[in-house]
Amino acid sequence: MVDVISAIDQHASSAASPWHDASAIGKLVVAAAIVSVVVASRSLVLLVAVHVLAWLLVAGSRLPARLALAAAGYPLLFLTLFIVSRWDGTVVTPLTLALRPLTASLTAAWLVGTTPYPDLFAPLSRVLPRQAGDGLFLTYRALFALLARAGHLRTAMRVRGGWSGSARRRLELAGEGLGTLAVHGFDRSENLYAAMLLRGHSGRICGCRHFAHPTRADLLSGATLLVLTTMIVLLWRAP
């Protein structure tokens, strides 16, 4: 799953589509509106319509289908048992329970896949406490670097026979590997903070403001909200 998130994040920075040109604040509003509808609605018809809308957003973002499917299907790994336990012999109940997280995760994949992470966290830092906003900003990028380091360490241990021997020996090596990662993470954070100070860090990391600058592509966000509103009006009371 980490590889999928990493690929989606790379798509946000390297790909080009009309949605990539839209402002982050507009896309955040669209994503929040879609998630709110799928959480509050009890209409299967409306949930299906909103799910189709989410797929249209993904198609417009040119996000590879395999990444979108992987991101959208991930919640089913945790929901399968819950869906089976709530099954009442009809098709409506499992579809309703499945469409909500699928649509929400698909929308999140579209949002992350079209918005570089500085623009994504900059508006959040305006409403969250400074420490929380800056922590999210740094943790998001540091997570990928630390996981890549863990992958390299695992490969090195396998090549050098680290996974052979008794279970006790493997546990000892795993603990030493985790200790190495912890030291590396601390050292990396110290270097990062020193680099930030040298570049004029003033206590606010997410200081960019262009996330709210309107562009012509924001007409897509407005059109999406209009379509979503029309769906709500027409289908809210549908079965």
C-alpha cells in the first residue's frame, strides 16, 4: 500500500491534467463535499451516482487505473468481515456499506494524485494548531524516506543471510534493524532542522499561499460541485 501512495504522490508532481492546474482549496472543498454526501446519504442510487462521479474525477486526473483501483479497494480488506456480519439477505446493504469507503478512498486518491503535498497541507496548516500542521507536513514526506530506508535495510539483511538461523537470532537482528532506523530518523531530523534554519525558517513551515489562488481550472471544481448538488436534489430521497 505504501508503494501505491508513493506512486500517487509522484503523479501529483510529475503528471499534467486540468485538475493539476486547479487550486488546492477548490479541490479540498470538492473532496469534503463528496465525502460528506457518502457518509450522510442512505440512498443507494445517490451513492452509486456519486461513486461514478468520483471515477470521472479520477479519469480527468489521468491517474493510472491500477493505482486508483488499488487505493479504492484497500478499505475492503478491513470491511469484508463487517459487511458479511451486517448482511441481511439483500444486495442493498452490502453495496451501501461498500460504496461509502470506496468512494471516499477514491476521492482521496484523486485529491492526493492531483495536488502536490505542500499545497495540500498548506490550507490545513491554517486551521490546525501550528505544531500539528507542521508535524503533518514533515511526517508525510519523511514517511516515504524512512520506509525506503527500511526496504534497503531489509534487502541488505537478506543478501547477507540475516534471515537465516534460529528464530531468536532473527528477532535480535530485527531489533537491531529497528534501532538503526530510529538512529537514522533522529539524525535525519537533526540535519533537516539545521537545513531549515540555514534557509530562513521562521517558525511556520507551510507558509505558501498560492494554494488558494484561483485559476481557470477552478471552473472544474465549480462544475463538479454543481453536478453534486443536482444529484443531491434529485436523488436524496431515492431508494
